[in-house]
Amino acid sequence: QLQLVESGGGLVQSGGSLRLSCAASGVTLEDVAIAWFRQAPGKEREGVSCSSSNGGRTTFIDSAKGRFSVSRDNAKKTVWLQMNNLKPEDTAVYYCAARVSCSAYVWAYDHWGPGTQVTVSS
């Protein structure tokens, strides 16, 4: 069955960069959409981005535009979230999620990774 595992989180200073990875297994990656969500302590999970199954353009929340980017290698079954110019408000646990197509709703996603912590200091 489809499984997702995030990696690459850590501690970074404000203005720094991190690159998160989402490794998928049990699926042909080009058949699914991959989304990134994040959840800060005491807050609801929010969508960060979603990339369609056929390689269409990735959508981002407004706060991420111009700072975050997504790349995808279907052969390696990996999606990367590049985060630049990080801000303290980006601090959260970051999750990747998968479903047949992109959705704005957390409840719509069938598969989730366990998450990776991103902490931005300042």
C-alpha cells in the first residue's frame, strides 16, 4: 500500500533554507497528487502546497509564494519542498499527503507521512 515518509527537517535561523523530502512507496508517483501541510502547536493543520499527478503547476499558499518551491522525480518516487528565506512563523511539523488529485481539504487526503519538524529561530 501507499506509504509516505518525510525527512529533512531541522533547526534553522531566520532567513535560512531547508529542503524537505517526501519519499513514497507502494505507488506509481505520477498517478497521485502530493501535497504539503504543516501544523504549528495549538493550531489547525494548513495546506502549504499541492502538485498534481501529471506534473502540472504546484499551487502554494500566499505566505509561501516566492519562498517555497516543489520538485518531483517520479522515477525516484520523491517530492522535495525547497524552503528559502524561512521565517519563525514557518515553524511547524510538516507533512506530505497523497490522493488522486489536489484538494484544499485536509480530510480529503487518504495517505499521510508521520511528519518532520521544522524550527526557525529568531
